[in-house]
Amino acid sequence: MLAWSDDLDVGNPMIDSDHRHLVALVNQLAEALSTREAPAELGRILGELLTFTTAHFAREEQLMQRIGYLDFAAHKSQHDGLLSDIAKLQRSFHRGEIALSERSSAFLCEWLLRHIRTSDRLLGKVAGSLVAA
Ligand SMILES: [Fe+2]
Ligand SMILES: [Fe+2]
């Protein structure tokens, strides 16, 4: 499980509040996988994770464009990579490959922590408390 800690704060209230929700969703997914939750419940959490992650990335990207963020292209390509991984995870789930989903849920956790501590932290420093337009 992924515990929220203050070192995950990047200093932008919009981004930090989104990240708390993302961490909660990734934890819900990990827990549902480990307790062999019903497939319908797994599918619901996966769908919510994909929807929320898409919306969160869009908010960060709008913010980057608003402030003319120099690292926009590289940051967006990290987002696009993860969205395609989550979509793959969803497909493998629908094919019934639960073992793959468990590995992927661990991967999601690691990706999220690494991205928040590096790319999003830099963005938070530059954006301060600005919100997307
Ligand atoms: Fe983020
Ligand atoms: Fe990001």
C-alpha cells in the first residue's frame, strides 16, 4: 500500500489534491486485487482510475500551457505513456489476466511516486499556487 506523506506535496493545491485522490485509487486497486475482489468491482476501480488520471493529466497540461512551461512536451509524453499503460491494464483485465494486473498495479504505484517526486515537483515549483485557466 502507498501511504501519503508530506514529501509527496509539490506545493500546488490543485495538483496535490488530485495526487491524494490518485494515491487512494491506486491503493483501492491494489487492495481489491489482493483480496480477490469480484471482477465487477475491479473493473469499476480501473475505470475510475483511468477517468481520473486522464482528467488530472489534462489539468496539469492546461496549467503548463497557461504558464508557458518549458518542459511541457517531455512531461506530457510521460503522461501519455502512463495513460496507454492503464488502457493496456484494462484490456488485460478484460481478458481475465489477473496476475498481470497485479504486476501492473505495483508498476502503477512506482510510476506515480517517481513522476510526482520528479516531474510534478518541478512543475509545482514553477507554477506555485496557480490553477489551470
Ligand atoms: Fe500529477
Ligand atoms: Fe504530471
